[in-house]
Amino acid sequence: MADLYRFAGFTSPSRLERDPFLSREDKISGLATWRSMVERLADKRDADEHEQLMQEIDRAFARLGRSS
């Protein structure tokens, strides 16, 4: 199973969101892709952990001025 807690080398949604080399659109696109991956691949046994990750992604979206 894919490591849902890493995306494109980023270890957290906030790290992706704070990357100074990415445009706002790139950050939003990356977060959307990460969120979609979690939704599709999350294992039901780890539902609480995956929900926490989804919330982190949603908070990063909010700081960028976009809803998930």
C-alpha cells in the first residue's frame, strides 16, 4: 500500500503549503491530489489516522483560501 503520509517528497500538508518554490495553484493541486489519494487508498482499519490527515489537508486548503 502507498505511504499516504508522504506526497511528492512532502511529509505533511503544511510543508507542501509552505513551499516557497510552488505557486498557489501548484499547492492547491498537490493538496487535492493528496486528498484524493487518501480517500481512494485509505484502509478502514486506520480510519482515525487517515481522518486526521484529511483534516490537516483541509486546514492547508483553508490557509490557501480554498475549501476542499
